[in-house]
Amino acid sequence: MTNVFGIDVAVELQQVDKHWTPRVVGRVNDQYIKVAKLLGELMWHAHDQEDEMFLVLSGRLRIQLEGGDEVVLDPGQFYVVPRGVRHNPVAENEVEIMLIETVTTAHTGDVASERSVPIDQQLGSFS
């Protein structure tokens, strides 16, 4: 009999050495499961075709939404940013999160910048 091991999210987060650089740790059908560490703010952007789920594992995350609304998430809370909604994640102190995103989701959506992380870099050794 072969031993099967689950994914240890804490261990995977230890492998993240740059803020705002998601790491793919799993896949369910056409959804990637990612972990990331956040600090500061990313940038205003939208994902025109995909929803994006943020689950806070540690810290407090504020997600600014177009129109002046915002969502504040503490550990154990999640929020799904609907497709097409402009948003800007903000972490005043370091935050650890899990993301669930369709495999077609671009890191910074409709905005390309030097902070955008291509999927091949997010995949790392995940196959």
C-alpha cells in the first residue's frame, strides 16, 4: 500500500519568498488553488471573464472595490470578487491567503505591469 500525503498549506506558504507572487499548490478541474503573501497594495485591476476568491489564512486583507466599497477579511473569511469588478487588494501588515482562480485568470487581470506574475512562474514545480 502506498502512503498518500495531503498538501500542507503552512509548508507551501514557507516556499513563498516574495509578496504578491502566488504559488500554485493544487488544481481542481479548471481551478488553480494558490497561496500567496501580501504586503502593501497590488494595483487596481479586473478579471473580465473570471471570478476570483480570496481566503485569508492570517492577517487582515482589505479589498477596495470600484465605486468606493471595500471588503475587510480576517482569518477564516473569504470573498469572491465577481468577474469584471475592478478591485485593489491592500494589506497594511503581511497577510497570507489562499486564492481559487480559473486556470485562465491572469495575475493582474486587464493590467500588465512589472508586478504581473505569469502562470509559468506561479506553477513552479507543480505539475
